[in-house]
Amino acid sequence: MSIDTGAGATYRLDFTMMYAVHDAFRRDLALLVAATDPRTGSLRAFKEGWATFKYYLTIHHTAEDASLWPPIRRKAGSDPERVALLDAMESEHAVLDPLMDSIDAQLAAGDTARLRETVEELSTALLGHLDHEEVKGLPLIDAVLNEKEWDDFGEEQRNQVGTKGAAQFFPWLLDGAADSTEEKVLGLVPPPIRFLYRKQWRPRYLKRSPWGQISRA
């Protein structure tokens, strides 16, 4: 079975959640940059949004490093193009960690003079990585992994989020998402999850979201 991603590519594996998570990171990056604006931003909103963004990004990249790239590397063998791509994915992850550590250190010290600059650096690095992964990484994943191996990667993330964590994860994931994306994502979960998301989780998330006062333009 082939799956149309809606992003101009058709794959054997289902990358619905990968695209949705990537888009959530892109959304948060834009909000975090906006929150650092000295005139219209909010440090309180930034701190809350940063904690959530960092939590899910860490889960995602930890799962990639543990359960996604290693089996692909084993199957890539000595193919120079595949090895080079995997090395690039690893290097791009490594660039992000010092920037995230710097943001944490600035917040802890209460010295935010360089916060906007650092967040913009992180945004540039992560956006580039996400684009690279979608354009080059996903075709490689689709070519070499079987469905069980791909699901193992998803299971690693589900385990880290936890059953109780779903109440926060799905509203965060789908905040501002297109109707088509919401439909695809919710189509992957059981009906009780969809009911809870619509009736309880999403309204509670929106009520507590720090982004109400930050422009989403």
C-alpha cells in the first residue's frame, strides 16, 4: 500500500505523524521567536512555550537516535550516499544541543539580552534539519525500513510520552494544524482518544496555552 503524504510524495510507510510533529516544531519556533520581541513579546509565554517545545523535541530526537537511525545505518552498509546522509542527520542534531543549552542557561541566569539571537539561531538550524530530513531522510527511511521497524520508532516515542501524556501531546501537536492534518492524525487513534481530544483535552489546552497573547501571523 502506498500513502500520499499530501506533501508531493507517495510512500510505502505512513509518515503522517512525522510530518505533523515537524509542523508543530515549526509552529513553536515561530511563536518562540515572536515571544522574544522586546515590544510585543512575553518572557512568561516564552518560558512556558519553551519548556513544552524542548520536552517534545528531546523525545523526538532521542527516539530518532535510539530507534530510527541505528537500524537504517545497519542496512545502509557502505553505500557512500546513505552513509553521508546519516552522518549529516547526526551532525545536525549535534548542532541543536549547544543552542538549547545556551537558552536554558540564559533563562536560568535571568540574562536574556541574547535570547532572541540564540532562538533565531536555533530556528535556522532546526528548520534546515527538518527540511533536510523530509526531502532526503524520509525517502531513505521508506526505502530500507519495514513496517515493524518504523512502528518501533513510533512506539519509542509513545512510551516516552506515556498514556497520561496523550492529554497534553495531541492538543499541542494539532494546535493550529490544518483540518486535513487533524483528520489524518485523529484517524490513527481509537475513537475514545478522538472523543477526549475534542471534548476535554483541546479545550483545556487552549484555555491554558501561553500563546494567546502572542501573534501567530
